Amino acid sequence: MKLFFLLSGLILLNYSTSAQLKVNAGNDTILCCCTFNDENELITLGGTPVASGGIEPYTYTWSGKQLVDTLFNIWIYASDILDDSTQSNPSFIRANTPEYWFTFHLKVEDANSNIQYDSVNIIQSVFGIHPIYMLPDTIYRGDSVPLIGDPYFVNNFPPFEYTISPSHGLSDTTDIYGWAKPDTSITYYLQAVNSVGCISPKIKYWHIEVVDTTTYSDNEVGNADAQCYFSNGILIIHVPSFKNSPFQLKVTTVDGRIIHSGKYNNHPLRLPDLGLKPGQLYLVSITNGRKKSVCKLFY
């Protein structure tokens, strides 16, 4: 009778110990793909510990495959990526992973032939960015202007938080539709962070040209609302009272030599590459047939 209970206890003990075998392949790993510096990053799989309970020693087998070329039916296998698919915690270089989901499956067998399974996903977090950089906006020093770009980021882990830099002149560096009041010409850049902390590349968001009103010359004749100034070599002309009608433009030297002439309806009008010479005085004449304005400008 004692032998019976002893044998029963050993069987029960063996069954109980075997039933406790647990496997942990680790948490899903998210790869933030934005910088080339990360391509050689070494990533380790598996929990701490990977296996527990059961009867040691354990045998580990990592497996998995992914179709990477449907045209030529090319597959990539776990053994192609992992440094050793029989280790408890194998590692791989992030550059060797496909650009989409890849699942590693883990099989653990203990010394008593008990088997447990687990898996872990490797997820690439890649930002797709629609071009959003707008044409420069021109303001007078002391004025404010709204940022009215339309950023379009695509990523598998929304929502996003945004940061605009530099912070100079911004009402809120996290508000993509906020207001800017810079006191000098500036280019703002935009960056997004997704819900798992991956950061997008920094892209151009908005450029603002700030014009000091003291650089304007008074109009010689007629209407006084003509605005003429140079910005980075570009002649910019704006006549609010002509906004709804075309106008004739003429740029001349003080001795009457015509540098440029034409008919326009752009408001404001930007004229690059006029071939003007630095240090000379020019006259800019704007008329719509009823009103006329003339600006004196030094280049």
C-alpha cells in the first residue's frame, strides 16, 4: 500500500511539474524607421526568462517565414534573420527585417517532452509624408499670420503629436494651425511623433518673409497703397486697391531706361531675376488705367 501511494505521488508530482512549463517569446517589438543610424541596431528576442517550470534542460526552436517577393515567390525565414534560432534569446540586426509585419514563433520543449508555444511580432513603424511645404508668406514686422498648411502623415500607430521648430514667434509649437509673429524672415519645420514614440523626419512646413516697413519709399503720385520691396533679390509688389483688376507694371531707371514691363493680375506679384544692379535707384510704376502709383526703390 505504501508503495502504491509513493508511486502515485511521484506520478502526480511529475504531472504537476510538467504542467507548469511556461513560455514567453517577449513583447511585440516596434522598429522606428526614420534614421540610417538605427539600421545596425541589434535587437534581442524573448522574455526574461523565456521558459520556466517543467523539467530542464529546455530545447528552443524559433521559426517563421515571410513572403518578400510575390513575383518570384521568394521567402525569408527566421534562420535567415536570427543569429541562432536555437538560443533562448536570439538577436538580429534590424536592417535584415522586411518592411512589414514579421512574426517569430517559439517552441520550447522540456526534458520530459512537454511542449509550449508562443510568438512575437516585429513591426516596422514607417512614416509616409505627403508634401506640405507652401509658398512663402510675406508679412510686415509686427504682424501675425496663421499657419494654414495641411500636413498629411501616414503611419500604423496614430494619433500623432506635432512639434514646430524653431519656436521663435510661435503662439504654440504643438499647434499646426496656430499663429506666428516672427520679427525676422524664418522657415518653420514640422515633426510628428506617433503613439508608440516613433519620430518622423523633420520637414519644411512654412516660410515667412518679414518685411521692415521702414524700407518702403513713399509713392510719388496717385494712390498711396502701393507696397514695393525686395526680398532675397525678388521684387515684390502689392497694390490692395488693384486686387480685383489687372494692372500695368513698369520698372525703369531714374533716367527712363525700361528694365521690365508687363501686364499682371497677381496679388502680390513676385518678379525674380530682373537683372538689377546693386546700389542703384529704380522706379516702379503701377497703373490700372484709373489709378497710378510709383515707388522709388534702392536695390
